[in-house]
Amino acid sequence: MKSLYLFLNLGSVLIPFIASFHPRLKFYKKWPSLCLSVILTSLVFISWDVYFTEINVWGFNPNYYLGYSVFGLPIEEWLFFVCIPYACVFMHYALLEIYPKICFNTKWGKWLTVILIFIFSGCLLLHYNKWYPFVNYSLAIGVLLFVQFKNKTLLYTYYKTFIVMLVPFFIINGILTGTGITNEVVWYNNSENMGIRLLTIPVEDVTYAFTLILSNLFLVDIFQRYKN
């Protein structure tokens, strides 16, 4: 199915896009900030993506995308960095609107940050010689520490909203990595990752998603503050 990757992207963003105009949420007012954040984060993540595709850390099954590529990446992969951040940032703010107190207190938030830094550092040290964990956990540690010092309220709120985001994450990323279909949409070179899968999903992908969305949320918050 050549259009599968495209359908997954569009399907992930359809309901959030429609709900953006809800009078209680008015998420469309954050579009300029989100647009800037997506551009800036994409400079990092797409550059990383292009390089990893070139050196075969991962790649894309031509049976599941339309066949048009830019810098070696299918256009659907470029679209991924728009649709997924949009859907997840929308979900974060929607949950905040419904549950305004959805935030860990300072004590538990700090402990969770320490635990995550410990886990990420362990994965990095144990697999420093493999491209995906090395880059993935290095960036995750840097972003996590930076947001901890610059906007811990956002971080402690995100810890809870990310748990909710994991539900669509496992659905979308599960299909992309082969759940329910004949072959993967995105394949991974297991010699360049830790070799641990959550169903069909490399465990590194969870941290990848965590860092991508947190980076976007942090930038959206900055741009919104500047706008206001």
C-alpha cells in the first residue's frame, strides 16, 4: 500500500486539526509559535534523519510511500515532523485545558528527572559505540537538563501528558515498524541500536519521541511568552 505512510501522518493530525478551532481550546492561535518551533526542531531532527538514512542506521520501505524523496527522505518522513509534533503539542494543551492541575509537584518532578537522566546515561554508556543510542540519549540528556533548569513547570506537566501521548505513539509507531503489516514502513539496522523492542518498536524510539515533543513544547512556550 503505497500511501500507508501518508495516511498515518494525515490520520494522526486530522482530529487535532479539526479540534484546534474548538472555542474552548482555540489552538489555532498557537499556530505561529508552533510553526516556528517545528522549523527549528526539524533543523536538528531532519539533519540527523538524513545522515542516519545515508549510513543505513535506518531506512524506508518503498512499498509504503509514494516514491518522492528529498535529500534521501520520503516526503512522508518530512511530513512526519509536522504532523506528529502538531498532534502531540495539541494533546498537551488540550489536556492542560481539561486538567489544569496535571503536574507533578516539585519533589516528584525532580526525582523523575534524576531517574530519567540516570537511565539515559546508562543506555548511553552501555551502547556508546552504536549510532542510534549514542545520538538519541546524548540529545535527550541535554534537552532534559536544559528544560529542567529553564522551565521545570512545563517539564513536570509534560511528564504526565507524555504518558497519554504514548497511546497513539504505540499505535502509529507500531504500524510504522511492522505491527499488523507484512513488512516495516521504517526498518532499523539492529547493529546500530540496543536490540530491544517494545513489540516491533525499538526502545530508543520512545526517548526519540520524548525529546522531539519536549523540544517543540519548550519552543512554543517561549514564542507564546514573547508574543504575549
